[in-house]
Amino acid sequence: MEHNVKNDRSRKANTSIKPALLLAIILLATLACMTSCNGYSSSYRATMLVQSNTSQKASVDFSTLEGRMVFNMKSKVNSAERMNFSVDLGEGNLTVSVDCAGVKSELLHLKSGDAYSYHLDNIGVGTVYVILETDGPCRDGKLSFWLE
């Protein structure tokens, strides 16, 4: 009889360890995901949107856009010292910010009818984030960014 009591106790211990182990694994996975995030996430509503993002180019063409859209590109040693851009906005207000080497700065603020083509020098090496944020709905936009 004593042998059966020991087996029951060990079975109960094993079944209580499994949920705790599963919970620990889930918490570690969640922590790993949270620490690898860059802090920038896209959250937007759009119609007729065409978007492209590679390691050296990012572009978006939309009929309507509202919210935040984030692109990332990779600036490599001796291959990208300049980010060129061409932007055109039909209606609305849109802010373009750039994060190079962990420093976010506003690049330009577009208003209805604005169109620009220019470049940003000395962007550094690493991930370059281009952050588009609207102040309400925007219409008829075409924005392109590329590393050179």
C-alpha cells in the first residue's frame, strides 16, 4: 500500500510541474519577442495601397492613408551614405521621420499639394527606419526612399 501512495505523489508532482514549465516557456518567449522589438510598428487604414520595401528601397503609393506606416532599410558600410527621397501628397498632413543609428528626427512635414525630391546625407551604418505618420486622412500620396 505504501508503494502506491508514493507513486500517486510522484504522479501529482509531475502533473503540477508541466503547467509551470509551460508557463515559464511562454513567459521567456514573450520576453524575447519584446526585447527584440524596435519600438516602431505600423498601424494604418488605407485604400488602393501599393507598397514595396527591400533592404535598399521603400515606397508607397495610396489613394487614402490614415495612421502610421514604418519601413526599414539596411545601410551597409561603403554602400549607403545618402538616402534619397521623392514625396508627393494630394491632400492631408503627413510627417516623415527617419531613425538612423537609434536617433529619430523629423525629416519633413507634408501638407496638401506638397511635392519634394531631395536627399539626406551621412545616414550612418545599420538599420534605417522611415516612419510616416498622418494627422487624419491623407489622399493621393506617392512616397519613395532609396539608399545610395
